[in-house]
Amino acid sequence: MADLITITDAAAKVIEEKISQKEGAIGLRLRIKTGGCAGKEYKMEHVMGDDDVSKDDEFRNGDAILYIPLKDTMNFVGTVIDYNEDQMSSGFVFNNPNVANSCGCGESFDIQDLPQPPSKPNQP
């Protein structure tokens, strides 16, 4: 079975670095927030040792720990999280198959509607 979310080694290295830069951090939380011209944006923030992670799914690659709120997990299924660095820019790259469209700058996106289970016919 494929992983729900894949964190590449390049992304894991940067996640580990970011965790180590903040004293008391145990991981990073990745969530989807409202914003941008396409409607949604990714947001990453430190998770501290005393933060409640009971409403998060946890994903790992080595010592890189990524928490995703349960309410957002389905929007990340199949996503590959990578990190790209070149002469012009650097940053996380989210190859998310659930994205329906994104804005021209690539900073915001919209999620396609998740399939709904078929409705049951009315019974007499």
C-alpha cells in the first residue's frame, strides 16, 4: 500500500533543520488555511513539546516529523512533499494530486471536491 503522504529525503533534511532551530520543537505542523487568489494556502509552523497533537496525524521520514490536522489529512492523500533549491529560489514543493487549480504564482490553490458515497434510495 502506498504511503498517504511521502516526505522526500530532501524535504526531511530541511524539516529536521527547522525543528532543530527552535528550542523545544518536536516537529512541524502542515495545514491548509484560507487565503491567496485561488482560495487556499499551505502553512507550516513549529509544534512544541506541550502542544496538543491528539487531533493531528503524524508522518515521518527519519527524524523529520510532520503533523497534519485530521481535518486536513484527506486533502493531502497521495501528496509528495519535496524541497527544491536552485539559483532563483528555494522552498518546499507540494505535489498534491488533490489540487484542482492553482494561481499563476503557484502560492495558492483550490482542492477538488472529494468523492461522496452514493446516496441510499428511499425505502418504502
